[in-house]
Amino acid sequence: MAEVSQGEPGGLALFTDLYELMMVQAYLREGMTAPAVFELFFRELPAERNFVMAAGLAPLLDALEGLQFSADDLEYLRADERFSEEFLHHLADFRFTGDVWAVPEGTLVFPHEPLVQVVAPLPEAQLIETLVLNQIHFASLAATKAARIVLAAGGRRVIDFGSRRAHGIDAGMIVARSAYLAGCDGTSLMAAGRRYGIPIFGTMAHSYIQAHGDELAAFASFLDSFPESTLLVDTYDTIEGVQKVVELRRKMGDRFRVRAIRLDSGDLVELSRQSRRILDDAGLQHVQIVASGGLDEYKLAQFAELQAPIDGYGVGTSLAVSSDAPALDMAYKLVEYDGRPRTKLSSSKVIYPGRKQIFRQTVGSAYDRDVLAPAGAKLPGEGLLKQVVRKGQRMAGALPNLCESRDYAAEQLRSLPEPLRQLTRASSEYTVDIASELESQLNALRQQHL
Amino acid sequence: MAEVSQGEPGGLALFTDLYELMMVQAYLREGMTAPAVFELFFRELPAERNFVMAAGLAPLLDALEGLQFSADDLEYLRADERFSEEFLHHLADFRFTGDVWAVPEGTLVFPHEPLVQVVAPLPEAQLIETLVLNQIHFASLAATKAARIVLAAGGRRVIDFGSRRAHGIDAGMIVARSAYLAGCDGTSLMAAGRRYGIPIFGTMAHSYIQAHGDELAAFASFLDSFPESTLLVDTYDTIEGVQKVVELRRKMGDRFRVRAIRLDSGDLVELSRQSRRILDDAGLQHVQIVASGGLDEYKLAQFAELQAPIDGYGVGTSLAVSSDAPALDMAYKLVEYDGRPRTKLSSSKVIYPGRKQIFRQTVGSAYDRDVLAPAGAKLPGEGLLKQVVRKGQRMAGALPNLCESRDYAAEQLRSLPEPLRQLTRASSEYTVDIASELESQLNALRQQHL
């Protein structure tokens, strides 16, 4: 069972694949400790997506800073009998001492663009591969899904309800954080509220109504504790549930301070219209309607188009697992070792060799195109990769806080060309020009291995 | 960042949705602390699946046993200003004191069958909803996917390579554990090897070859450290890579102890055949061929059908995220409170009221059908739900260890009727008869709310 808390140092050092440790022992034995550059990128946008929103950097850096092997870790490795004593002694002193460059969290990125660039002695950069991929891959998937949901909601409130169907404890935390980053308004998950300072939201479950049996009695009792609460009206019959809310208003008079009702099943468009009429007819125009239950960006877009009178959404499973794209073809690849560009050639999957920078060029306030170029290039546009760690230490002021990142993410979405903000694949992808130097380096390496 | 270690008590108490805490405060205020029965089940099998393999119970019980609110947790809740001081004092003493019944890990289950049944004072049973769902839902999804992959592999070795694309730290651990439970042979994830005692496997990455530039030199150096290693042959050109392995054998003579080569890209059927011929022609019949790279159960079934000479598989992303079914319609529902059956009626989703037992009936060694009946019923067949926690304490000997569960899971798969072992949806589902008492209780509750 993973722990929600940050935990003691060393806890994540073994969150690595066996082959990383084997390669590190071999590198050390061979004295291959020169600087390496690894870049984290993806080759293809997943289904229907026109962008990926980068996320997960701050939690990753927290983990990297604390990364060390505990005595227990080393004991486990010793008992495995695969590694040399010399290597285990080396691991005892292991710390990440390299540099990290990354695009800020909330940045929209496109195929072949590095989200994270690690510049470190080869063994260190190799050892952290599993952790870097694990953290950035899913945080970015979840942020991307959340951004699509926020775009579809068209300004209505969106709350993350996904913790129960997220893939484990850490996933629940990552979903809540990525969703807030991407523009959701909060989460139902207390642990994420505490750790990240995200606003928390909650209503009531069917079990509360069921336990009471009588729906009206259940509503009244809940309001005794939480007078401004949202009442769940669909346990037995939605419309009768709404009528009970009206009845409660009559009974309670001015003590009635209910803010919203929640619909969780059935035809939400039709039920929201009927509920709105019943509430309005009773003078309860200020009581909002929130909806939940199997929602995703496509349903939200449909509700907006049909002008369903819904004021906010709770989105769970589809957000929590990025249901239509639960994985991204993301890789962490060596592109330079000891000052020389590197690549892999055998498959049709291109890896441009050499350390890179992304130059983003704008027209007015909208993005026009990116150029992927060697890191040292002087090109127009903003260089998106910024240094965040120097010699293993996080650079002061390099990372914005989560609220600042959320504002930045919103601006990123506003600056995206309109066709790329749609929920389906645009007729043409965002332009990422590959600088000719990268193409010629790739060709040179191909020649070398012919 | 979640922690891999088990962590201090209290760490998971806030892994709950806000509404659970609100409902618990309301229940306590109303004195609604009578025993409740909640059942965890799913209504529909996900795409192409003919069964779900239950998993995640032992880690869940670890978490439940340690569940308590720390001073920090309470401080956060106090600062939120939503809860009463009386309630916060109650939470300070919170422990789970209820009973848990569950099907053993590795059991194959079907729609409407409870995987877990919690019998506890209503507030306690309510509070743990998020955690129970979060842990059992994904562990069972991953075990189900792994079982399909193992069936498709037809006896060839399968290793979990999924940690990098699993949804966070906890997901990586759950995938490795569920995969082993379901019959995979091991994992690449060190942390899972340590915590669960799962065999670990590792080879080498492209970056190792790339860093050396020269492939033959890289192979030779790696073998200096790990003479029996698996060599990755597809960094530049797969067939040339295999020929270099043969060359190495010539150079090294008897010191050559390489056990396998790994193919990670290209047409794996064709490449495995060519590689097998080259190895065999060089007298290297004992060098195995393992394959990886975007594999899933469908590709494995195809390889088996085409008799590709592949001895083992590394399966990553598709296993780690259960790619074709990343979520399951699993719910944790109140079915009884204070001795009286409960349900929810408004949607078309049926919840059978009352506490239940699953009776599994066999013909020979194969499962024939299940009967879902009230818990007290005396019916033929084995009752699958067993008590594992009594008054908050795990019962001695109630849980098998992971290896025993793995054997049990294998037996479950062997006892499944043949058509349900296929990778596509069988023409008819496994029979789960609903006892007439459950139907009539449901109808009685429907009448009551008309």
C-alpha cells in the first residue's frame, strides 16, 4: 500500500526497473560517467487530442531531491546476489547531482518536443528513468484530459470526483492536482486538498438517503449539520426528489439555505430542465443544479449545445483514468553522451539526436508554430525549456506555485489556435518545424551505422 | 508524491472524499451507528472480458488496519471550518472495528457478485468507501488484464514491464503484484520485488547501446558485469545485432553464457524466425528469444498461432493501464442497514438489496454456475465470500500468502469453462442465478417507494 505522505528519504529509490541498476553497475565499472542528456517526449498525439498539457514536474522534483538508497534497500539488493559490493557502496552514497530543464507545468506540448531534459552523469540520468516517466507521463495525461473537460464545460464549474476509480493512491493524488492545474475548480479528495491546497467539494451519497429510507427526513437531517449543502435527488425518483426539496423549503422557511441539487443518473438534459422549472416555480432560482454520473468532455459539450440548465459538473472515472487514452507513447531517450549526439535507428520511430530547445513563435496572442532546434540555437520565439534544477538543487524561484501554474495553463489554452481547442482531431496538427541541423545530425548517424 | 513504503499509521485516513466525512458527521449527530452492510461489486463486464479476477485484498486490509487520523489530519479538517469539534474528537479515536468478508484474491467473479462485503457501524463502513474502491477496483482490473495475457501466452514466460507507464507509484506496485497473482512470472520493478517477494527480471535498454555507440563493445562490456544477461539486439539493425551476438560467441568461446536476446521493435514474428535460424546455425539453440514493445494479449495470441519462436514476453503499457478497459463499473453500495435491506431505485442500474453469499457450483472440475443468494441461505456449492476481518482484526490464517493466491488463481483459470477463457466475448455469459428471495426483496422495496 503506497503512502499518501511525502515519506522518508530513500523510499522511492527502488522504484526503478532492474535493468536500470544493472546498466548503472556496468557504466560505473567501465568508467562511463560523463554527462548524458536524456529527453522525455512523445511521438504521437493520442486519439482525438490536439495537444498534451505538461504536468507533474514539482512532485517529480520533490522525489528527485530526496532520492537515496536506505540501508533496507541495499540489504535487499545485496540479498539478490546480482550486484557487486563495490556497486552497493556506490549506491549508498547516491544522490541526484545533475541538471534538469523542463517546460513549465501547464505548457501545451506537441510531438517530439521534450517535456523534461535531464543533464547528468550517465549513471544518474539512467537510474531515474522509471521514476521520471512514471510521474510525468500520467500527470500529463490527466492534465490533458482535464483541459479537454474544462474546455467542454464552457465556464461551468468542474470538480474532480475520480479518486475512487483512479489507479491507486498516487493516481488519485495526481488526478486531483493535474485537474486543478488544467482549470478544474477543485476535488472531492481530502488528501489532495491538504497536500496541494486545492479547494475541496462534497455533497452526499445515495447511501445516506438509503440508510434513512425516507428521503425527506434524510435531507432535513443532513441540513442540520450542513445547512448550505447540495442535496442528491435521484435515489428513488429524481423529480419527486426535487419536489421534496421544494417541500423542505416550505417547511424550513428562511432557515432553508440549500445551494444546489445534484442529479446523478437518467437523462440529465431532460431532468435538469424539469428540475429547473420546478425550482424556479417555487422561487428557488438561486438553487443551482449540478450533474454527475459517467460524464466526460463529449457529454459536457452536448449539454452546452443543448443549453441544459446545469451549473456545474462532478467528473469521475473518465477523468481519473483518461479513459479514451489511458496511456501516451512517451519515452525517455538518450540523445547525447559525452558531448556527442546519440540516437536509435532500427525502428520507424524517429529520435532526433542532440540536446534541444523548443522555440515557440506567436502571432498576436496566439501560438503560430514551434521550432525544435539544437539547444544552443538562436532563434526567434520563446525558449520553452527552462532550467529548474542545478547540480541536484532546485533553483530558487524556478517553479511557480500551483495557483500560478493554473493561471499559466489557462493562458496556454487561450493562446491555442481555435481549431486545436476542439474535442476532435483538427484537420491539421499544430506546426512543429524540425531545425535542419537536427535532420542532418540524424542522417549523419544513419550513415555511420550503414 | 506517494511513498512506496508502508508508511506511518494515519497516512491514508484522508484518502477519502469530502462527502464521506460530511455524511459521517451527520450519522453521528443522528445516532445512526447501527451495523450497515456495504458490498463492492460491478454490474457489467468490460469490453471483451468474460470474467474479472478479484485482487487487492491483502494491501487493502493492511491499509484498513492502520487507518487513523493523525494530529495533522485533524488540524487540516479543523482549519476547513466545515466540521464540528465534537466530530473531530470522534475522528481522533477512529479505528475500523468492523467485519470484512471477501472472495479470496485470484477468484474469478461475475456481474453482481460482491468481491468485498463490509459489515460495520454505518459511519465506519461509509468512511472507507473511497479507499476500498480505489484499491480493489484497479488491482482487479490489472489482475484481469494479466490473466488474459497469461492465457494468450500459452505457457511462455510473461514479465511485467509496466512500471513506467502505470498511473503513478502505487499503480506500478499494484500492477506488479496483480500480474504475479494472475500468473505472470515476475516484474522489472525492484520496489515490488522487495515488498512482495516477486521475482525480478531485467535486461538492458537501448540507451546502454547508444551510450557506447559500438554495439559489439556494448554487449561485451555488459557481459563483464552480467555474464548470463539478455542482450537487446534492435538498437540499430536487429539481424546485424543477432549476428554480433554470434560473433561474440566466437570471440568468447566457453566464457559465453548469454541466456537470451531481446527483440523490441519491428515485425516480431519474422524477426524471431530469422533470429532463431541465425542462432541455431551458430549452435546457440539454448539462447532464448524474448520479445517486448507494445505487446498485448491479442498480439501474444497471434504469435502463438503463427508459432513464432519466442520464449518469453515483456509486457508493459497494455498491462499497466489495462489499456482496452482502464476502468470497471465497480460500486460500493449500502445493501442493509440496521438489519433491513436497502437499495437505490431511480436508474436502470439494479442493486439487489440485502447481505449476500455467492454459491459456486461445479461439474467435475469445471465451474457450472453461481447462485447469488441471501447470506444465510443454505444452497449447494461453495460459498465464495469468506470472513477475513473480525472486529477490526485480521483473522489468523484467513489470508493466503501471494504464492498460494497465485496457485489458487491458476486453478481458477483452469476451472473456467473453455469458451470463457477466450480473449473475445463468449456467445453467452457465465450463469449467475439470482435467488428468488433477492428479486422479491427488490420488488418489495420498489412497491414501498411507488
